[in-house]
Amino acid sequence: MDPVLITIIVYIIGMLLIGYYYYRRNESIEDYFLGGRTLNPYVTALSAQASDMSGWLLMGFPGAVYAGGFNAMWIGIGLALGTYLNWQFTAQRLRRYTEVVDAITIADFFESRFRDKSHYLRIVTALAILIFFTIYVSSGLIAGGILFENILGINYNVAVFLAVIVVGLYTFLGGFKAVSWTDFVQGLLMFIALIIVPIIVISSLGGFDELWKQIAAVNPDLLNASKIVDYNLADRVRWTSLNTGDGFTFISLISLLAWGLGYFGMPHILVRFMGIKSARQLPISQFVGISWVVISLIGAVLVGMMGIVIIPEPLANTETVFLVLLQRLFNPWIAGIFLAAVLAAIMSTIDSQLLVSSSALAEDFYKAIFRPEAGQKELLWVSRATVALITILGLVFALSGGSILDIVAYAWAGLGASFGPAILFSLFWKRTSRNGVLAGIITGGLTVIIWKNFFAYTGLYEIIPGFILAALLIYLISLLGDGPVEGVEKEFEMAMKPLANE
């Protein structure tokens, strides 16, 4: 049997065993969604960042660097800054506040934070999560399909179905702890791959100087972060510098950096902050998480740049650059381990998104509105059924194909603009009102959809107008309204008080 196939199968079996292990230990809905708030700081850190980066880190991002050179690294800089700011300013406050109001989901937090008896906040939050996460999940399934198609030589549609079965099954079984521990393992695999592969390849080329020299021979603008290089094999355009008038602009720069804004509104990352055993352990998680992100992003940039030199014939699908490098340069057993890291990147995000989506339906719709009397076992099975449903919906989108990076960018903007301003105002401004947050979530999500479909020609990344308009509405409506309802300010002070003592 092919060594690569054996390695992938062993890896998949390992992940499924983790899912089954926690399947036998989930007794309540809080266990399934938050793991009983018992994560240690290292699992919190790596699971948060692994679930964040996804197949985008080992396929979409290196593909963008391979096609455009150093210009694409501005996305990485924006993400690194966003990661730091999210850990620094959001993590501890959210962990403490969600414990004070006894919330286990983001929608639960908003409803409890603002004493919203109408359930409007919960419903709108759940809808936004379902819409944008279904899109996001499809990007992971596309990445999985490309991976299996590439390494197993099977039809793309069959490959996508295989990805659905693997990821859906262990998320269905294990819930939050299974997802967090598998993400921890997967985060380690991704990290190791993005360190070892560049070191080996660059050493074989003769060092960084030789790498830069060979890239410059293709096009020196690939080494200039302020230059835009076009790559479209279908149009026979390969590493061609754009004219000055169509080059790198201020809008291009802020659009790439604005990826960092999305972190404040990513439910699958925020729930990791909520699930750690103690807020006092978050500084350890912060150091580990940020270090992982910075080193991994640098590794992903180097993978893309190496591909320009190592792969002589241009790639029809630039997002396969890492896969092609591994298969050409490494022993099949070693390549199989690193290809498992690519699968790890894909699985680590899809599982988290499925879990958050299932919480949106089970906890925020089914229990809160239709069946308040539902027992723990019933909710567990509703949650698992929801995982299956969202997986199928993601499958429908994935079968039509598309660019991983483009799909992730759209979903990332939708979630970031919908929830980023709402989370920040909720945690930092005592006067923030329910109506302000409700308007902000709706405005942020709708602006992203409208901008993407009607104003994409401006070149401005849709998260920017969505985030700004949402923040502006939250501020104005909260300022002009009657203020928080009775008891909210006291809870706010209770949640923030320990921060002042640390």
C-alpha cells in the first residue's frame, strides 16, 4: 500500500479515536460545547489558533504568496496583529464575563449580557453564525477535496465526500473536548511542518541568498512587498508586474491588513477563551498562541516563495503549492506525515465551525425558543444532528468548487463585521445597549454581503465598511437610547473588577 495513504489512514483513525473517547464522556450540553471549562492553557492556545488558520494556512496563503510574492504577506502581518490584540484585550474579559452571566455560547452571552427577554439578539446571532459558517465550512471541504484528489488520485467530488465523513464523524461524536484536543495535536503537526519543510528546502538550495537570487530571476518584484505581480495561468499570465497605475495602493494595503479585524468576531476562537479552566492561565495561552501564529505565518510565506523556484512548471491551481512540494521533495513516508499536517489544518477549523454552528441551532434556537424544557441528552443529540446538517449544507457549496482564499475572506469578513464590534463594545463600554448591539450585528453582516456583491470593484475589503458601520451604529444607538437595563451595569463591574486586581 502507498506509504502516503497509510500515514493518512493512521492519522484519521487517531482523530476518530479521540472523538470516540470524548463521546463516552459527554454528559451535558456544557460538556459538549465548552468541555465544562476545563481546558489547560496549552490546549486552549493551540486549539484556538489551529481552528483559526485552517487549510488556508497551508494551502490558500502559500498559494497567494506563490502567485504574488511578498505582497501577500501583508495578510499575514494583519493576522499576527489581530491575534495579539484579541488575546491581549478580549480573552480575559470574555472568559470572566461569560462566567458571571453563565453563558456557554456567544449568542447566550449577548442575551445574558443585555437581559434580552425578547430573544432577538440570540436569534440574529445564531442566524449570522449559520450563514457565514456554512460558507466557511465549504472552504474547508474544498481544501479537503483538493488534498484527497491530489494525493489519492480520486475524483474531486468523491474526495469532498471523504473529507465530509472524516471531519463530520469525530465532531459529531466528541464535541468541544474532542475538537480542542484534536486541534491541539493538529496545531503541533502544522507547526512542525511549517518549520521543518522550509529549513530543509532552503538548506538544499544553498541558503536564503540563493533563494532570493533565483526568485529575482523570475521577477524581482516578487521580492517587493509594495509591488503587485499578476498570475493567471488560464490567461497565460505568469508572475507579470502590473502597470504603475494598477499597482499597490493605500486601499490595497489596508484591505490586506484589515484581515486582523476579523479576530474579534470569530465565534470558534472566542469559545476557546470561554473554555479555559481559569482566566489566570490566559497569559500562558497568549504567549503560546501568538508565538505559534507568527512562526507558522512566516513558514507559510516561505513555502509559497520556495514553490516559485522548486516547481519549474507553473501550477494551474496555486493553492496546491505545498502539496506538490511535499510529494516531489520528500520520501513518501515523510511526505505522508507532512500531508497529514495539511489535513490537520483543514480538519481543525471545520470541526470548530461545526461545533459552534450546532450550538447556534441546539442551544440558541431549539432550547431557548422551542423546547426550554429539553433535557441534556436530548440537546446533545440535537447538537449532533445539527453537525450532520451543517456538514451536508457545506458539502453542497463545496461541490461547486472555488478559491479557498476567496471563500475564507468572505466568511471571515461576515463574522468579523457582525460580531467584532458587538463583542468589543459589550466588553469595554458599560453603556452599550441591547438595541445598539442588535443593530450592529445586522448592519455588519448585511454590509459585508452588499459590499461583496455590488462594490467589490472598489478593491476595498468588505470587512472594513462592515466593521466601521457596525461600530458606529452600536455607539450612536447606545448613546442616544435609555441606557442599560437595571442590573446590567452591576454585572459589568463584577466581571471587570478582578481585572483591576491582577
